[in-house]
Amino acid sequence: MSKNWYPVINYSKCNNCGKCVENCNFGVYDKDQYPKPEVINIEGCIEGCNGCANLCPNGAIKYRDTRESGYCGPGCSCKGGCC
Ligand code: SF4
Ligand code: SF4
């Protein structure tokens, strides 16, 4: 579990296919918002897991490692654009 590694969605590339929301079993995404990916639990994400990015057909998911690149996450107004 990590606060340092979590998905950041680039909504300009995302087409709401829902694959990331469906396939993460760690409560990182809000299943109630399916198929839209809403990251609600960054601490649930497994450091080094690339599962949802590997499934994404549009390259819309990157990971933020706060130790190396500063804070970005839920609430950040960039919506993934600065990542
Ligand atoms: S990287 Fe893995 S644990 Fe983290 S949100 Fe994606 S599928 Fe879930
Ligand atoms: S897998 Fe990619 S395109 Fe599909 S909902 Fe998730 S971020 Fe969007």
C-alpha cells in the first residue's frame, strides 16, 4: 500500500471504457462512478503495479511517484495534464 504510487487519469485521453475501474481489486477507483475512473483511495494502490495502465486502451493512465516528482493527485486541477 502506498501514498507514493497511484494512478493519475488524463481525462482528455480517457473514453470511459471502465476497464481500469473493473479490474482493480484494491479500492483505488470509486466503483459507484463506473465506468468513469475516479481515483478515491490512493493509499490502496500497490506500489509498482501497472495493472490498470496496461489495460487502458488509450494510454490515459500514468503513475505519480511523489518521492520523485512532487505532489499530484485527486483534487489537483491538472486532471492529469501535468503528468
Ligand atoms: S496500479 Fe494496480 S493497484 Fe493501482 S489502481 Fe491500478 S490496478 Fe489498482
Ligand atoms: S482504462 Fe483508460 S480509457 Fe478506460 S476508463 Fe480507464 S483510463 Fe479511461
